[in-house]
Amino acid sequence: MSDRLEQELIRSNQFDDARERLKAKMTLLLEQIPKGIKEAESGNAAAAAAYLSATQKILTAAMAEEESAYNRLMGQKADSPEKQEETP
């Protein structure tokens, strides 16, 4: 029983760790929005392009992290013997 509880805690921590990484990436993005807007408004096309590229990379990485954590969580829960019925 304690082994099963330990496994559930590990699963939960993996999901929470992914959430923390996602939160850190989004915080970084939000902190940089004013700087990116200022650069774009000043006519600095190279800086604006770099900002947009970084924004896209951060959002892509954040969503991939979220998807990975969700898949791990759902895959591991689906393997547990108590999961008897399918969710619609």
C-alpha cells in the first residue's frame, strides 16, 4: 500500500514540476512583453523579430511541457488497476 502511495506522489510531483517549469517560462515571457513592444514601436525590426521568435519558442516549449506532463499523468493513471471505466 505504501509503495502505491509513493508511486502516486511521484506522479503528482512530476505533474507539479512540469507546471512549475511552465509557470517560469510564461513569467519570463510576460516580463519581456513591454521590452518587445517598445523595440517594435521604435522601428527596430531585428529586435522585434528576435522578440517574436523568442515568444514563439517559449510558448511552444511551454505547451510541449504541458502536453508531456498531461500524457505522463494520464498514461500512468490509465495503467492503474482502479481505472475501470473510460472517460467520455
